[in-house]
Amino acid sequence: MKILFSFLPKQEQQIELQDKFPDAEFVFQKGLNEELLKSSQILVTYGEDLHANHLETAKELKWIMVASAGLEKMPLQEIAKRGIVVTNVRGIHKTPMAETILAHILSIKKSLPLILENQRNGEWSKRVFPAELLGSTAIILGPGAIGGEVGRILQAFGVHTIGCNSSGRTAPYMDEMVIFDNLTEVLPKADIVISILPSTEQTKGLITYEHLQCMKQTTIFMNFGRGDLVKEEHLLRALEEEKIAYAVLDVFEKEPLAEGHPFWNMKNVVVSPHVSSHSSQYVVRALEIFSRNLSAWVEQRPLENEIELNKGY
């Protein structure tokens, strides 16, 4: 059984895998080696380096382990046609992303950007207007593993949480649930709107200018899922017209964000370069999931985080 990595874990992590699975042949490469892929049964990748043409010659490939949650750049239809199993690392982002989201919320609520600006200007000013989280309402678009962790932390601050998904199925740490079609009914209640949605046919363009108009003028809109959730021209218009108070954006329609884009210089926008999931524990947690799944693969047991390829998640 040949297992090809297209990224390089630390040396000690490589040794740990080899010691745990002595019957497997591990090949660790930086970048996808097409020749080695042809004879590999398992590929471990971040996903962006695999293209449809690679599958034409990867006749022995049976399982792709994606060390990421996002799959939108992968040739899922071609993978499905060949009966290849795909798993990902859904769930490992919940701690760093929830902490990052909370940090941004508290920063804005406690007027930290203004306090920092005053410091840089050498201005001793008490004209700051901090607000409390207690008693506020947050809508969480995509209350899965990450959204649930965000909900858990916000509830500890006394925030009422409303989860929103395609089915309306209940989710942990949500006080209420609504479906996408009913989003406009709850948006006027929200002090904070947080998206952690993946990119699917259902979620592309889900938030429109009309949705932004439904929000309070004091609302903080946060996108930590995918940039195609909302057209940037609609969000820019809503911010300029003061339909909402603030946008915190970790993802964008095109990345990196273009030089000269209005978001860079807007005082009510935070531009974060798609780093909310970064953590010193990222690869450690990803390899823990892979190791458990490799044991299950050898023993022919069900795999953790198997993807429904027709849905893309």
C-alpha cells in the first residue's frame, strides 16, 4: 500500500506514521508528483494541487485524504466517477476559528480599533463607546463543528444564538434554528451575523443586498466561510450606505484581495488574509484524523469525515 503525501509533515511526524504503519510505503513530497501518483493507492493533500487530468493515469488511487475542510477546488465529479473515497479534516478548525471570531467581536464591541487609533495619534480621549455582548443576538450561518463552538462560547457571554442551515435540523449550542429561505425573518433581530458556510451551489450568493438591508444599522457582519457567499459590490454598497455597521472578512471573492480595493482603507472593515484557521496544532490534528482513518481503512471499517461527493461536503 503506497501512500503519497503532497506536503511535508515534520520529520518526527513522518517517523511516527511509519512506525505505526510499518506495512505501508509512505512517500513524502512537497508538491504533487504525478509519476508517483500513478502507483499510489492513497493520496494525502491539501486539495488544491489535484486536477482532473491527474485522475486519468492514477488508476490505483482509492482514497484521497484532504488535510483541509474546503473541497471546492477539487474535481469532485471526476473523483466520484472513479469511485474514489474522499475524506477531510472537518472539525479541526473549530478551536482556532472560534477563538479568532470571538477576538474580532470583542475587539469591535470594546472599541479597540478606535483606542489603538487614538494611541497612534497621541490622543488621550475617553470618547469611546464600548458595548456589551450580554443580551445580544447572533445568527450563525453554518452551525456545524465550527459554528457550534462559536455558539458555545457566545452563549457563555449571554448571547442568544440562532443557527441557520439548509434543513433547519437542530444543532448544538443554538437557541433557535431557521432554514436559509427564512433568513430574512430573523436578520432584523441580529446584532452579529457570522457565516462559516462552505462553498456549494446552495450557498453561492446566498446573502444578497436585500439581506444586508434587513440587518440593523449596528450589525457586525462576519464572513469566515467562503468569499462567494455575498457579492462584494453588494457588501460595499451596504457599508457605504451604513445599512450595517461593520464587516469582518477572512475570505473574499478573489484572493488575495486586490491592491486598491476599497475594503483596504475602510474604517468599518477588517481585512483578514484567510488566516482564521491557522494554528500551531493544525497539522498535528490533521494527522491524528488521518491516522485513525488509516487504521479504519486497513481494518475495512467506516471512515471519519467521508465526503458526499454529490453534495461537496
